[in-house]
Amino acid sequence: MRIGVIGAGVVGALIARELCRYEVEVHLFERAADVAFGVTKANSGVIHGCFHEGPGTARARFCVEGSAMYATLAAELDFPFRRIGAHVIAFTPVDEQTLAQLRDQGEEIGVPGLTIISGEELRAREPHVSPQARAALWSPTVGIVEPWDVAIAAVENARDNGLLLHLNTEVTAIDVIGGRVRAVTTTRGTFPVDAVVNAAGLYADQVARMVGLSAPVLHPRRGEYLLLDKPAGKMANSVLFPAPTDNSKGILVLPTIDGNLLLGPTADDLPAFTPDAVATTTSGLTAAIAGAQRLVPKIDPRLTIKTFAGVRPEPITGEFTVGPTNVRGFYQAAGMRSPGLTAAPAIARYLAQELTHAINVPKKAAFNPKRTAIPRFSALSPHDRSTLIDADPRYGRIVCRCNEVTEGEIVAAIRRGARTLDGIKFRTRAGFGRCQGGFCTARIVAILARELGVPPEEVRVRGNDDRIIVGRVRP
Ligand SMILES: Cc1cc2nc3c(=O)[nH]c(=O)nc-3n(C[C@H](O)[C@H](O)[C@H](O)COP(=O)(O)OP(=O)(O)OC[C@H]3O[C@@H](n4cnc5c(N)ncnc54)[C@H](O)[C@@H]3O)c2cc1C
């Protein structure tokens, strides 16, 4: 029995891992050069409380279930996850009514611990919040992750459990014969399969059309962000939301796992067929700063070390499309707008159960749910650092000064599958710090070239034609 999963974002990665619990051959197809290079690499990284989601929706169901699964998932897959809670801040009497509605809605769908606190109590917890804040909704279950960590860890664990990962492999057609899925055709050949899961993110509508389905209909909605340097990280202890608008949860202020401060996202509806429109704009960044300063007036945008944008695969129905379809063997995990990251573990569990029940396969006795992360030198005690260096002297050579990433970590990332600068960055945080790779890029290129046995000119940022080095300046 063979199952193909299309798309190695967080949704496809977790689905592939769940399927590896069963006696099936699982193939994960990804057109990019690495895991998590799509929507998963550019979002807020919030594991939501889910009180934003309407009762009776698939979003609410999978969000609540997924959020509750994250602590176990993080422990099994060894990625950082911090439940820091969130405050939704009210500035007007109308906002205060919205807080009460969000609390009631959250309680109806099973969100634990929601309480409304006064402006004074909010400022005691969050001293930098605006003096204009009148009240806040506190949601203690909200957490933060680095979203690519989740996908990378899930794929590593799935590979240990038999997953066949096909990177740089775009699915171009799905063969349906006699009303059921028989094979996927890719840029690297045709693979016979008994079932397919569409987890193609912004391209899920295109993949659905390959089997003749017209849903979901997606449109791209861009969100722009600013990432501020670590001194700004102390401006927020929790995730700070404004009262939501009709088309978004609003512009947030939140600390990141690494101790930086993230501002954003905006919500701009883009023309159809522009899923790759990830350029930032002056107007978008200005709006992100204004929105963030409304919550925390002293935020200093001069501490910005990076700006970026992500594009949401926004379904016109507003709803996730998850489950079997009327094409036998074709399953959807599509329309993965926010809170898709939060919902992903629950969607993965549900789909794996549906699929394996339909084809009646047993669980694998030998499935190992545990994965161990690459040692993080910067987080180790002096004693553990010296033990690591004694075992492998490359852990004694710092390559990224900002985040204190060693050559040992970079080599480990390459051994685990990193082939590009972004692949190294997402696995180790090298190049993610204040200088944004100004110091370490040349050194990482040299290590990649040495370890992969290729000339430095062949090293790419994230694949395709984005070379760093185009040739020699002197013969
Ligand atoms: C601005 C923004 C903020 C967000 N904030 C949050 C948040 O705080 N919390 C939260 O829970 N959610 C959030 N989300 C939503 C969350 O990021 C997404 O739901 C989630 O990342 C979607 O993951 P995915 O795996 O479905 O898509 P992707 O990560 O895009 O993965 C799909 C993959 O499929 C591949 N692919 C596409 N077509 C093909 C093909 N034909 N063949 C092979 N491969 C293919 C793509 O290359 C891609 O890698 C946010 C989203 C955005 C954009």
C-alpha cells in the first residue's frame, strides 16, 4: 500500500509522520529544495488559543485539538515550544464587547482558562503596553514555536520511520482511472500510489484541479513583518493582539523563541495567481509599525534586523478543506489559512486515521516517535560545551557570531539534509542574528561546498538559480 503526500510544509510533514505509524509506504513530494520553504517559513509562529475561531467550524475543531497536542509533539520531536500566553487588548468600549464575545466563543469551543483582566492588571504583567489599554482577554494556552522547526523535526522523525522524501520534485499530474487515484506524475518520474493527500499550501487549488475538483478556491493574502533585535525582545512577555478585524487577527507584537521581537502581520489581499508575492512594501511595513506601536508605543523600529512577508492561502469560504473527496483515494488538507500551523497536528492525526481505516492497514509495531535535535551550543552549560568539543572539535569553532552557532552544528545540519544557506539557517539559526549573515555567509558557503563536494559557485540560497557566488573576480 503506497500513499503520496504532496507538499512538505508543516501540514504535509506532520501528515507524512502520522502515516508512518502504519504499515504503508509513504512518499512525500516537495517541489522546493527543502522542507518548510513555503507558507510554513514565514508566519507568526503562534500556537493559537483558538478563541478567534467560530463554533462548528473545522478551524475551531482542529485548532483546539492541535493546540492541545503541541506540548507532547514538542517533547517527542525535540523542538522549542513555549506556552507564554496571549493578551487581546481593548482600547474602546466596542473592543471590550469584542473581548467578551471572543471569551464566550472560546469557551463554547472548549478553550481553557480565558479571563478578562483590567488595563491596570495588564500593565502590571506587560509594563510596556499602551496606557490607553482599557482591558485584555488573557489566554494562557497560547504558545510560540519556530514553525519550520516543527516541519523539519517531523520529516526527520518520519524518515527514521521509513518515509521516502522526494525534494525538488513537483507533482504535475495525478492519474485517476476508474474513479480512483492510481499514480502521481512528477518532474522526476511517475509513482504508483493508492492514495494521495493534497497538502500543497498556496498551490492546493491547482493540485485539486489535477483530479477535476474545483475546491478549494484560494486567494493570496500577504502579511508583512519586522523582526527586531534582541534588546527589543523584552518589550512583550506574551503574544499581544489587538481586537481582531473582519479579515485578520490584527497586527501582533510577540517575543520569538530566540528572544527577538516580531511585529506584524498586515493583511493585504493580492491579485489571484500571485502566491510568490513575498516582497515587502513601504506601506505594509509602515502599517505594521503603526499597528505594533498602538499596542506598545515605545517600540523602536530602528532595532529592525529583518523585514519579510508571508502569503496566506486564503480560501474564499474562510474554511479549511480537510478529508476525503468524491475521487476515491484523493484527500485534502487544503485552504490552510491561519490557524493552520496550530491545527496541523490534529489534521495530520485525523487524516492518517481516515486514510488507514479506509484501506484497513495495521499500525507498525516499531514506530519510534522520538527525534533528537542538533545540539544547540549557545544553550549549553560550560561543562556540556567542553564535553561536546572534546567529542568533536568542530563544536569549538563559532561560525555565526550573532547566534553563537558552531561549525559542528552546521555540519550536523548538512548530514541531516540541509543543502542550501536557508536550509542551514532554519536548522541552526546561523545567519538569523543581528548581522543577518553579513559575517558568516561566506564561511557557511565554504562549509557547504566542502561537505557536499561541490564548487562554492554551486551553493544556493534556497535552490534554483539563486547563487551566492557567480564566479571569480581574478583568475
Ligand atoms: C502571514 C501569516 C501568518 C500566519 N500566522 C499563523 C500563526 O501564527 N499560527 C498559525 O497557526 N498559523 C499561522 N499561519 C498559517 C500557517 O502558516 C499555515 O496554515 C501553514 O504554514 C500552512 O502549511 P502548509 O503545509 O499547508 O503549506 P506550505 O508550508 O506552503 O507547504 C506546502 C508545500 O507544498 C509544496 N507544493 C506546492 N505545489 C506542489 C506540487 N505540485 N508538487 C510538490 N510540492 C508542491 C510547496 O512548495 C510547499 O512547500 C499564518 C500564515 C501566514 C501567511
